[in-house]
Amino acid sequence: MERIAIMRESGWRLDAIEVTDTGLYRPLYDTATIPLVKVATDDAHRPPHFGRAWIEVDAARDRDAIIRAIRAGDVRLGFSER
């Protein structure tokens, strides 16, 4: 929360927070205490990290529509079993 406050005070817009690290779920960040949309990414630094986590949105295949869905929190998090 401290980092979020610092970033917002600096004028940065924050719409979401990643709840993964190299594609692995980290529940520390997936809490209602953090008032941001939660997203998952594979955060691929090396090939073993590819495809571990993702988000799904029900939106048109249009950049702005996808961003609007994410900002609205209309996302589903996906995680692989590996």
C-alpha cells in the first residue's frame, strides 16, 4: 500500500496489480486490502516461465476494448499446472 501511495502521489495511474511472479501465483498480492484489479502474467524471464499465467477478457479484439475490460476488473485469471 505504501508503494501504491508513493506512485499515485507521483502522478502515476495505477489500474491493476500483478499477483504472479515468473508466472507463479503469489497470494500476498491477491488481497482485498489492495484496491486494484488483480492480473496474472507469465512474466517470462526465461523459457520455463512461458505460459504459466494469463488473463482472459470478454472483449472485442481491439486494444482499447481490452484495456477497458481490464480497468473495469472484467478479467479471469488463468494458471497452468506447471
